[in-house]
Amino acid sequence: MFFRRERQREITFDDRIAELRKQGFSADSVGSGKVRASRKGCAALISNAEGKPVVGISGILVGAEVAILVDGGYQKFFQTPDGHKYPALATHLKALHDFMEDLNEGLGLESYYNTSLGSTCESHMYDRVKDRDRGISHQPWEK
């Protein structure tokens, strides 16, 4: 009698998305191998990178758009792709943090220490470094 280990089944991108649906997420295809997963007012775009899921932008749903978290230096905002800004409330940040934790767990991704502490921003728009890399130097008192 010989004991053999079973071959591990490789989990595909579609299997991971199906697992998200079982956990209560709604997952809609947005074309070109991307899926928009959403639940309780939060959403994230997930792309297929060689069979592995990669979470792209994430934020709250404002209408049909995903508003990303932006750090203004003095306050956090949610900014839509068309440029509208909405102040981020504590309830929004808590919901987004819980959503991202559940999403990463559902996709089988690793959870890192710095992202487990709280919300991370996609973009930082501090007033003194805005346009710094473009060679445009404006002082705060200049308009």
C-alpha cells in the first residue's frame, strides 16, 4: 500500500471570483479581464494577472463610479473619476477598511500589517508638494 499526496488543485481567477460571490459580494465583469466587486456601498476593481487576482482601485460607490480615498493633508476625501470630492466620514473609512479585509480574505490574498491598521490612500494631495514633480513651484500664499 502506497500513500500518495493528492495533487493540489490550482485555483483559477474565476474560482476566486465565485468564492467572492459565495461570501456576499456582487461581482460584475467590466471587460478586458476586470471585475468590479462591491458590497454595502464599497467597491473595488479586480484584474486578472496571469491567473492571480490583483486589486486595483478601491473606494466607495458614488452613483455608478468608484470614488477613491485621497489624503488632503488635513482631511481625507473621496474623489470620483470626474473630480468631485466628498469628505470621508469615520463610517465610510470603517466600511472601506472592513470591505478590503473581507475582499482580500475572499480572494486568498495576504493581509499586510500596515493595511490592517487602517485605511490607506490611493493618492496624497498635500498642498506643498502638489505639482512639485512637474517643476512648477507655487507658494501657498500665491494664487
